[in-house]
Amino acid sequence: MDLLPVIDLSTYLEAGPNKSELELSELCVSVSRILRETGALVVKDPRCTAEDNDRFIDMMERYFQSPLHFKRQQERPNLHYQVGVTPEGVEAPRSLLDKDMQLKFMQMPKEFQPSTPKGPDPKWRYMWRVGPRPSNTRFQELNSEPVVPQGFDDWKETMDSWGHKMISAIQAVAEMAAIGFGLPKDAFTSLMNQGPHLLAPTGSDLKRYGQEGTVFAGYHYDLNFLTIHGRSRFPGLNIWLRDGRKVEVKVPVGCLLIQTGKQIEWLTAGNCIAGMHEVVVTSRTIDAIKLASEQNRSLWRVSSTLFSHIASDAVLKPLGHFAESPLASKYPPICAGEFVEQELAVINLKGNNGKS
């Protein structure tokens, strides 16, 4: 059985009166089951095309290839790097700092163990907010104004267009997952309204760091609700299934990959856990580097990542029947913005040297 079958969202999006409720219900149950078992989902959304993804990646390759002094102008460490550029060597993988996590993966079978990072991630990232923000919020710095690099006239339009399309795909999946989990259709999407969603593409320089085994993103989970990516031009993403197996992800052309974050784990009382993953240079990455070099293409590995969030002022707590779960006490109510700030402190993005 294919671990990550492609879920075509058009079946759900175009469901009219002729579509049987049973068929839609079965599709929604499949979505929630795959998210629960694998922490990931591959979807095809007719609104997000391969051409859209290419246009976005082309622009980001152009940006990441820019000189160092130019890119540093878009850096905003005073805002926890939640807008603008984060240079390589700033984001520290949680596995580097979290002793419990290190202990956990030492106990894994050898073939499923994550790669060990040598230090902070050697990848760049650009943070761009997507969608409206609340006018009145306790978490202003998580909802800051965007940073536009000079000389990129198509920047705002390209970022907003691709960001909004990926948010639309997330919203459809969030509705389907809610139905599949036996919750009201808008259980998740109502909490996402005016959330601090971030389009956060990464750039990894394969010319400098293209050696097999190089860790671009050490073993970690995402702190947000659901993460979505368009297909990268260079493979290298590994995910861990709920049963502990490590799997290299292959995203077909024109498809999107969705991963579960810590906020959905909170809302489902651990029924759906945050998916662990890493990005490493593998033999398949090396093959893609060789091909790109022959074709004179960019050797920057761009991921078109978007982090969808629960609204900062909303409360994270187990929803509906999940509140009755025996594990619910492990997920006490907490303001989503407060939760994000705690998590950012651990991974070094709040400027306090990784101490929470």
C-alpha cells in the first residue's frame, strides 16, 4: 500500500448535490487517518499548479543567490526573525538542544535514526506573512509588517499569490480532517482565522554544502498547525511515521506536501501528533545536483514552505470529544501566541541563546 497516496482535493472542492455524502465522508476519514498514522499528506489542488510553484521557486533562487551584504539588509533579529530573512547558522534544530529528544533517537533502530547535525542549520529562510492580521492582539511582534527586498518588483505579488493558494489548500485539508476526526467542519478553520500564517521558504546552497550527509534541517517538529510545501527541485526530506519508521518523501510534480505541527497535536489531545522530519543531502540529492549542473540551473535548494497557524489570541486546547481523551491533561489550555513564543525561545529565534 502506498504510504502517502495522493489525495485529490478537487473531489471535495467541487462536491455538488450529486456527490454522495458517504463518498465525501470516506475521503475525509482517509485524510484524518493518514495524518494520524504518518504525520504527512500529499495533495493535489487544482488551484495550486506546478507553474505557480516554479514561478515562486525561480524568484527565491534569484534572491538566495544575491550577495551576502544584500540579504543581510532584510534581517530583523529584534522581531525574532518572524519577518524578513534568517541567515544560515541561526536556526538551531531542537534535537541539538533537547536532551530528551537525543535520548529518544538513540533508542531507535540504527536504520531509522536521524542524521546528527554538527551545529545550527546551514540554511537561509525568508519569512513573509500571508493573510490579514488582527488589529487588536496581545502578540504584536508575531504579526509584524513584511520586509520587501529592493529590486524585486514582482516580490509582493508572487509571495502573496503563492501564499494565498497554499493557505486555501490547507483550509480544505483542515475542513476534511475535522470531518474525519468527528468534529464540526469549521472546528480548525475558525481558529485559523487571522492567524500569523507565514510563507517561509528556505534556501540551501548546494554548491557550498552539497556533500552527502550534510544536514540542512536537523530532526525536529513544526510548532504551528499544519505546514505545506510545494515540490522542491532537490530531494532530501525524511519523515518519521507514527510507528517509528523513517521514510524519504517523494512529492509528484504538481502536488503539495502537508505535515502536522504541534498545534494540531494540542487540539486533538495527541490523537494526531506533530510529525518529526529532517532535510539531509542524500544520494538522490547528489543525482539532482549533477543534473542541475549539467543543465546550468541554480544549485540553491529552495523549499516553498508555508506555516499555517492558529490565531495568536485563540486558546489551544483539546476540541470536542478529544477533551474526554485520557491524554487531554497533557495538553492544558494555553494561548496560541504564548505557545509559539515558548517554542521559538527553545529553537533560538527569540535571541536568548536557546534557553526557554
